[in-house]
Amino acid sequence: MPPSQPALSPLKVTLVLGAFVALGPLTIDLYLPALPTIASDLMTTDAAVQLTLTGTFAGLALGQLVLGPLSDAVGRRKPLLAGTALHVLASLLILVAPTVEVLGALRVLQGIGSAAGAVVALAVVRDLYSGRAAASLLSRLFLVIGVAPVLAPTLGGELLRFTSWRGLFVALALIGTASLVAVALTLPETLPARHRHPLRFRRTVTDYGRLFRDRAYVGLVLVAGLVIAGLFSYVSGASFVYQQQFGLDEQQFGLLFGAGAVFLIGTTQFNPVLLRRTSPQVLLTVAVLAGLVSATLLVVTAATGFGGLFGVAVPLWLVLASAGLGMPNAPALALSRHGEAAGTAAALLGAVQFGVGAAVSPVVGLLGNDALALGSVILAAAALAVLVLFLVVRPRSLPDVDEPAVVQEAEVPGVIAR
């Protein structure tokens, strides 16, 4: 190890990559408490403002499809730095966005920029780890992915005490800048030059084609996307359900929304403990079945009004708990099948997840932005996840993923194995 390169432990890997994977969820969710205010300020409709959220999801999906193969060709650091810089620039331009249309376009650019962190972080994990070790580290990162969208509205609500909705984008620009500095100073390149693939259109199409021919991989990607869909449905609809249907103010909404983080944190962080006793296949199966039961309960309480506010909130928290268990295990199983093209495989995984988010987020609004609409969308996603898992993935047919913990330890200077 070169003397100038500081040792990079798994904890530091988690912290550095966690900052980047948090950028996407924070970009999506920090402004949620301000959605009604933005609609009034820009003299537009609630549905139009929700489309700016869809634009962010679409940018994240598109950006990952491009940046994933690019990171397989030029390494991980350059796309990560360039994408995050684009995010910072778009965040600053939103400060002068005059209309909802301009805001929506800049949100797409924000999504593309933050896609770099989402896809490159997963590829870096696959560069360094595999099997149960990868699933354990992904549990830490998916804690960030899961908790950030739940805590972000709470943070946004508190920031709105001191600033306008545009000030939230100043905060995003500062977070992006801090992340840039962190990766520039601490994260080494994890993809050796001899393992890179030239960026050719035909090669990229071939790589994607090979992924699509892997039935189990495609099924796992779809399950991961549908699990995330429940979370994104909650994210896109909860501000209207809690504030308009139940009459909470911005700060009350943020606190209640953030309470769901307890359930995400609990199941996501308990996942590595469970992995010592059982397989990711079993945990994923439990997660999707629990999600279906929780979503069914939510629809029943929303339709009948049983329990009022907490009759809706408690089933939602159970949905979040099941998502926290499913989110790390589905990607770990999917990525374990294609380590030779980790960036491309992670890109397709992320694109499907955020593509589903882009498709789902306006549906809650179209159905009425109430608890029953929210529950119905979550239930549909949960039911589809169960069908795909058992009919397409067939978890019992998956091979054991208990491979060696570190894949390229000797090739990445400064990285210390667990």
C-alpha cells in the first residue's frame, strides 16, 4: 500500500458511499413539506408540483442507465465526481426558477446528477465484496437509502422554519459540495484498469441484453423496484394525506413522517444479524410476504376509517419495516450474479427502482391523494412483488451467495478487508 494512501476501512467505505447514496433520497424528499407552498407560490396545481417529483425519479433512472456503463469503462471516481457537480449546479439554478416547468426541468438534471452516487456506490461495493459480506454492507447503505427519504421531510420541515422552499435547495447544494470533497480526498479508484470495458454502444447493448436474458436477475430487479415502489408511494403521497386529509402542519407532518424511520432502521440494521443465521433468499421472501399483509391492513383501515390518523400511520410503518428488510437483500442477490459488469448491473437495478418510482408517484395523486389511494398503490406493488418473486425468481432455485468476502482486496490500495 502506498504510504500516501490512507487506509480505507469498511466503516469509512460505508460513510463515504453513504453520503452519496443519501444525496438522491434527500433530493427527492427534502422539499416534500413545501409541496403545497410551492404550488401556491408558482401559481400551479398540486398535480403539476408532484410531476417535479416524477421528473427527479426519471432523471435518476436515466442517469443510472448512462453512468453505470460509463463507470465500467472509465472507473468509478470520474462519473461520481462529474455527476455530483451537475447536481450542485442544478440545485443552485433552482434558486431562480420562475415557473413550475423550469423547476421540473432542473429537477430532472438534479436526478441525473444524483444518479452517479446511487449507481457508483453499488458498483464499488460489488468491486470489493460479494455474497453475505456484500449483503451486510448493502444493509448499511440501504439504511441510508431507506431512512433518508423518511427523515428528509422532517429535516425539510425544520428548515422551513428559517427559510423559504428555495432555501432547501441551497442545503442540497451544500450537501453535494461536501460529498464531492469527501470522495476527492478519501475514496480510491476501486476498478482496476484491466477490468474496465471500453465504452462502446454495441458492447453496452450486449451487456444489457445478457442481463435481460438472466431470468432470476430480471425478477430480482423487479422485486427490488416493487419494494421501493411502496416506499416511494409513501414519499409522494404522505404529505398530502397527513397535511390535507388529517390537517397536520409542516412540522407535525415532518415528525410523524420521520417516525417511520424507526421501523426502517430496525429491520435494515437487524438484517446483518439475520444473515448470520439464514440466507438472503429467505429474508427476501419474508419481506415481500410481510409487505403484502401490511399493505392489506392499510387498505382496510383507510377504507373503513378505523383508528383515524394512527389507523393509517401504523400500517404504513409496518410497510416501511418490510421494505427495510427487502431493500438490501434483493440487490445483493441480483448483483452477485454479474460481478463482471457490476456498473451496468447496478445501473439497470437502480434505473428500474427509480423508474418504478417515477411511474408510481403521480398515480397516488391521480387517485385522489388520500389514504385509500396511497394504500391501494402500495397494495398493488406488494402483490406484484409476491407474484414476481415466486413465479419468476423462484427463490429456492437460487444458488448460495456465500462467496469470499473480498473480491479485489489486493488490487485496491488502501482498502482493508473485514
